[in-house]
Amino acid sequence: MRAALALLLASACAAAAAEFKTVADNAAVLYDAPSRAAKPLYVVSKHYPLELIVNLDAWVKVRDHTGALTWVERKSLGDRRMVMVTAAAAEARQRAEDGAPPAFGAAQGVVLDLLEIVPGGWLQVRHADGATGYLRASLVWGL
């Protein structure tokens, strides 16, 4: 029983400490195995956020916003933190409050710079056009 509880706690801690990277190149190919000889599955664009699952020397197994597991070359990834809107639409607010005036809107699939994680389930984000605002964390993927 204690071993099962310890395993559950370790899993919860690992899930809370997910590591994300963003595609730094103009595009990156996601493969079904850690090799350029493997089958290419998808091409993702610059700033696309990916969750790191397994790290090898030159390759990283990643998860995308759909839950798909693929491999990408490590050199294609950068440290810039981005989040992707997963809701049908998201309205950023001028303050981290539900009733605050709108700052900008973003459609599903839009990637935003993650500036800060704010207490209460909010994120401060920046749109590619330079507008900044606050979104509910539940509206995006990449945390």
C-alpha cells in the first residue's frame, strides 16, 4: 500500500514538473523513431510548443497538444516558452480577472509568448502583434 502511494505521489510530482520546449527552427519534422531514416509524421512550425518526454543525445521524444508522441531532433528546439490556444477562441484580459476589459482575442491554434504564470490560474501572454494580456491557463496548452 505504501509503495503504491509513493508511486502515485512520484507520478503526480513528475506530471507537475513537465518540461516544455518550442520549435526554434522555421519548421521541424516529427518522426516515428529517433532517426532521420525513420518515417516522418508531421511538420510543425516555428514556436510550436512540445512537451519533452524522453531525452537522448541528439533526439527528444515529445508530446504535442493532441497527445501524439513523436521524435524530433534536439537541435530544432529552443528555450522560448510559448503556449497554444486549445479553446475554440480565447479572449485575453487587461488584468488577471474574469471581468477585466478585453486586451485581444486569439483563435484556436494560435501560439502566444508565455510571459508569466500568475496566481489564480492566469497567464500573462503576448500575441505576435505585440499585444499583451492575461488568459486563463485552461484555455491553452504548453504548461
